[in-house]
Amino acid sequence: MSGGKLTELQWRVLQALAGMEPPWALTGGAALAGVHLGHRVTRDLDLFWHGSGQLGDLPRAVQERLRSAGLEVTVLQSAPSFQRLQASDGNTSCVVDLVADETPVVEPPEIVVAGNTTFTVDTRHEILVNKLCALLSRSELRDLQDVKALVEAGTDLDRALADAPRKDAGFSPLTLAWVLRGLEITLLSRASDVSRESTEQLVAFRDWLVDYLAASAAPEE
């Protein structure tokens, strides 16, 4: 486990929800920040129930566990397969997203032991595949930041590109390259209060990635 950047409250939420049946998997930025890389902070905890179409009674069970742990819980958004909660200890708060996701995983989650807490977390490979697909559908600087951090940490980009169409049938390296060319990194960085140095590094990585994607899609001679 790398140096985690989850807050004390975020770890408290994970401890309160550990051991649920069926089990959830921590994914996205929180999995990278708290388990895999520790490269940035995050305000959200993304808990996925892989292979499920609906949450059913899970949100009620989650809320009961959080309240039993002494936390205040507010429902911000609710749907059959998604619920967004806000958990608070009276001083700080964090967002907890509960997601029932029928999309097949390309790699099973890992079991993580943190202190006296055991839970499952999506692998670096699974998250990289998801982040590549996310870049097609939304303009979020954090997705590019996460892809950059994962690639620089040695996660296999070629393998992730090969697996991405299993998540999104419309995915292709050339399509992603075209989307990335139009990503307004400087504007997004200003809105997110990203430093000039970090912005320049992201622009350089985007340009490298676009070239890499174009080369990977070129026919062999």
C-alpha cells in the first residue's frame, strides 16, 4: 500500500462499512488515493457492487451502519442503481457514492487489509481501463491526472487499451486521441486550482498520450 491520502473521516466510513454482504469494492480516485498511489486527495468514496443491477436494500443497510458509527447521514441523490450520501462527523464531511454496476469487470478486485479493516478494492488495471473509458464521455481533469499517475507507476497501458472495448463498445485508441486533442486542460486547471507546473505536466502527458494512441492504431507495415 502506498502512502494513502484519504481523510480520517473517509477511513472511518470504510471501517464502518467493511464486512457488508454482498461486499462492495472501493474504486476510482479513492482507491488510487487511499490504496494504490496516494498521488492526490479526493472528496468522494466510490463503492461499487459489481455484477448487480440494483442496490435494493443496500442503501438502508449502509445508512444504518454509518449512523451506528456515530456519523450524520444525508441522502443527496437516489436511484435504483445509484445513491449519493453525505457522511459527517460534525466537523468534516465526505460524499459516499453507492453504485450497482452490471458492467463486467476485466479483473477481479483485490483484498486489502488496512489496520483492523479488511475490504476489497479494484485493481490498478481495472481502474485504468475505467479511466480511459471515462475520458471519452466527460471532461474531468482528475481522469487525466489518474491515467498519468497510473501509467507513470508502471500500469500496463497497452493491456488497458486492449481491454477498454470490453467496458465500452465504442472505445478505440483513435477515438480517445481525438477527444483528448480537444480537452481544454488549461481552462480546466484554472477552475480546479491546479498549479501552473502541474498543468504543464498534464499538457505534456496529454500530447504524449495522443501520439501514443495514434501510433498504436496505425497499421503494421
